[in-house]
Amino acid sequence: MIKYILFILFITLFQTNNTWAQKYIVGGDFDYAPFSFVDKTGTARGLDIDLLKALSVESNVKFTYNLSRWDSALSYIQSGKIDIITGIIFTEEREQFVDFTYPIHTEYYSIFIRKDLHFNDITSLYNYRLTVLEKDVSIENYLIPMGLYRNYTVAKSLPEALAQIEIGRTDYVIAPHSLGMNELENNDYKNIEIGGSPIIRSIYCMAVKKGNTELLGILNKGISALRNSGKLTEIKNEWKVYNQEDIQSSRLAHDIKYILIIAYALLMFVFTWVWLLRIQIRKKTKSLNLKNQEFQKSEEKFRLITENSSDIFWHLDKNFLTTYISPADERIRGFKQEEVIGTYLWSILKPEGIQLLKEANEKRMAMDSKEEKTAPAIYELEVICKDGSWIWVETTVTAYCDAEGNIAGYHGVTRDISERKKAEQALQKSEMQLKELNATKDKLFSIIAHDLRSPFNSIIGFSTILAEQVRNKDMEGIEEYSNIISTASQNAMDLLSNLMEWALSQTGKIIFAPKYLDINVLINENVRFYTDIAKQKSISILNTTNVPSFVKADRAMINTILRNLISNAIKFTPCKGSVEISSEVKNNKVVVAVKDSGIGLSKASIENLFRLDTQNSKLGTQNEKGTGLGLMLCKEFIEKHHGIMRVESELGEGAVFSFTLPCNTDEAV
């Protein structure tokens, strides 16, 4: 019985210990050797996996692995499908949805490029085809700022990108050094090499979903313990992870070997030349001291000029990185020298400025390849200030070369031309206003000198004829002449009304007094007024406005709009034609339309319909004259109500003039 009880207690304790061991699901990239990958047997392997296994022992937790495509892993950690994500590079953007552990490894990016391509510096890459890794941090951190994010193809993984470069489909890829070297060694690529030095520093971590502080604490505690015990370094060495220090150390050891050989050979001659050198040094020292004094004076003059000049003096290296900026930049843009030095030129320009300089640089490089000398270039650009505003500057740029004739950098002078730009813009605005004023003056003079005379000539002429017929008691033609006088009088009245309203609108003296009213009531009033005028040309007016449509509008302005549109429809409609006025409510707007069966308008006429500087008026079907002012008044008054005016017409097919008014027009008041 005692043995049975002890057995039960043993089983219970064993199960309790298993229960205490917490279990977590680990996600990450399934093809990211040497950090994480799935081998041919379907087993998760890599540096991060070994680290988690060691951490499992250290922290008494259990891990299961669900490695997938990288974009899937990012979505899994956010949705909670996995608890931990490995092999993730720290960025401020990602920190918004995950919490990062202590750093595990510092990685550097390298340029993996085809061996048969010429690579001198970063500018060599502008003409080569880029392969970019999908959603890689190098896009935002390097490719876009350096202007390389163009002429590219997207690869879903680094093995795919390197395979494309090997067979010549693309030219280069920017990728983590360790991953790239691992692929080169495993696949024995023959046509790929590393171009230049490592460029981007990235910190590899693990991460948990934002706010999971308990799991984050477990991981950080385990990582610290593994680092202190040396187990972390042991795992990294086992997977041959390349550090920047390893790369530099390898190169340094290679250089030291040759230096020692040369030093040993030279050492045999040093003592022979020492006493000769001492004599020469004494002679040279005096000369150098004199030259140094002259140089210091020259340098002091340059410093005084640059530090006290109102212009900005600057230097860029061959990669367009700022290496010097004079204090005038702080006075003009507000940035301190330490805030600017070390930043790229592209960070202070607008996209159009970046494009301008890139095109100019490509042109300069083409000229350099032809051994043509380029003169200093002058550009007008917009640059950003510390407060977020933009100012116009004039920049003079000169490239300087090294001893081999290659571009070593750029220097130049920048001057604030904001006031000059404002003056130029003000001058352009004044010129436009002057043209508009001249057009208005010419239009008004033309109307007064010609168009206004014509109806009065008709009134005077036919009134004289009418008077003679009345005197002679000749009643034939009296009705005809009376109608002509009536029409001419109405035209003169319309013209005078338009002239008066146009003059008042241009001087800002029209009072805008909107009130709630039924637009259909105004339409009915104007239809009744123009019915008799339409009958003179045997034109029928059809009014289809039945449902009340309430708006808040200025009665006088709406009457002017309706008067002009209906009058024009009658004027340009031939005898026995028709004019239809309608209104409806669409999308909380009242739409009023005046449709005629008249002569219509061409596309060119519609485009110039509301321009004062062009001749838009033409004779009606019975030689009625107009000025074009009426339609411009309509458009101006409709816009005053926050409405829109539209014209639909074709030659010989009539025309439809419509306008909208908001039903809830408090915003138009």
C-alpha cells in the first residue's frame, strides 16, 4: 500500500513539473539561413533555433516551431497565431506592433554584384539592374534615400535574388552579409562578388506581440544568461555568422602580412638613411614652418569668410553625403551644423528637385566619360527648413576629382532667393490681373461703343416709321413695328441690366442676401414674363417644374441667372422651336436645366464661353445680338451660391444649360 501511494505521488510530481514548463509557438522565415530555415526533412534549424533550444533549457520553457514565408510570419505575430518571431531586424516602424528582445546579433548589409560589372562607388549602381528583397528594411533605409529604388525586380527570397544575378537576369542585390555569404558558399556561385564595404548596420532580435511583457522578460533573461555564459557566442561561431569586426579583422590580417614583409625589408635600409633624413628634415622643417604659417593664415581667411557670409558654403562626398556646412545654414534654415553633417542631400529636397539633380548628374557623368570638362552648374531649388517650411535657394555646384580623375565630391554655395521668388510671383500675378483688367475694359468699351448703340438705333428708327404711319392712318405694319420696338427695347434693357450687374460684381458692390425660397416660384415668374417674347418667334416654352424645391439663395441673383438662360434659349432657337425648363433634386442638390432646340454650340465655342478675353457672342436666329456678359454673370452668381454650371451641346442639336444649388445652403451664406 505504501509503495502504491509513493508511486502516485511520483507520477503527480512528474506531471506537475511538465505542467510548469510553459509552451510557446515560434514563427519566422523558413528560408533565412543561417538564422532560421527548414531543412529537407522538414526540421526547423538555424542560429535562432539553436539559441531557443539553449534558452529552453535555461528558462524551463518549451517551444514549437511554425516557420513560414516572412510576410506570413509578420501577420502571424500580429494576429496572435504565433507567440515569438525570430530573425527580425529592429526598426521603429515594427516597434509599433511588437516588443523587441535584447539584440542577438549585429548584421551589416553588403552589395552582391556580378563580377563582370565595373564597380567604383555607389554612383556606378545607377545604371545597373537592381533586385530588391520583398519588404526588406534596405528599401527605406538605403535604396530610396540613395535614389537606387528604380529599374528593379522583386525577389521573394535571397536565394532567388542571387540565382537571378548568377545567370545575368539582374545585376546586383543589397542583402545581409551573413545570409549572402552563406548562400555563396552553399551554392558555389562563380559570377558574384561583394562590391565595396558593408553599408547598412542592422540589429537582429527576437520579438513578441506588443504588450506581452511576461514572455519578453523570459526571453531577455535567457538571452542575458546565454551571453554571460558564452553560449551565445558559441552558437554564432558554430553557424559562421559574419560580423563587421570579422570582416575588418580578416582584411586587417591580410594587410598586416604584407606590411610585415615590406617592413622587414625596409628595416634593413632604415638605419642607413636615418642620418641622411635627419639632415633633410632640418632643412625641410624650416620651409614647412613657413608654409604652414601661410596655410594657417589662408585657412583663417576662409573660415572668416564662410562663417560670416550670408551665403551657405558646403561640401558633399561622392555619395552626396554632407561633410561640411557653414553656420549660415542655421541662420537661413534653422538647422545646427551637427544636425546636417552626415545627412544625404536628397533629404532636404522635394521630389522634383531630386529628379532635376539626378538628371543633371547623369548628364555630367556622360560628359565626363567623353573627357569633356563641365562648368559649375547653377540650380534653383526648394529646400526644407527646420520648422517644416520650404524656401527657394540658388545653388552653384562644382564637382572636384581625385588624382586619378574620378569624382571625389562636390562643393558649392547656396543663396536664399525667397524674396526674389516672391517678387517674381507677385509680378506674374500683377501681369495676369492687368491682362484681366484690360480685357474687362476692352469688353465694356466694345459693348458701350457698338452693342448698346444697335438696339437704340432700332428703337429710334422704327419709332419714327411707326409715328409716320399713325399720322397717315396707315395701320398696316403697326403691330410688326411695335413688336420690333418691343424686342429691341427688351434687348437694350437686358444689356443695360447685365452691364450694371457686371460692373457692380467687378467692384464688389453687389450685396449677397440669401433667403429661404422655392426655386420653382422664380422659374414660373420668369417663364410667364418670357412667354409673350417667345410667341413672337412661335417658340413654345415647356415648364416641367412641379415639386417645390427649397433653397437658401439670393432672389435677385437667381432671377438674373434664369432671365439670361431663358432669354438666350429663345434667342438661339429658330421659329417653331421649343424651350424646356426643368428642376429636380439629386444628391441633396437642386438641379435646374434650360434646354432648347436651337442652333447649338461647337466644342471650341463651349471652351471659350466664359472667357472675357475672347469674342463669344454671336447673332441669334433672327439676328438678335448679345455680349456674352450674361453667361459670365450666371457662372459668377452660381459659384457665389457654391453651385456648378454645366453646358452640353453640339452644333445643330440644341443646348442644355444647367446649374446646381445645394438644398442645405447654410455653407453658401
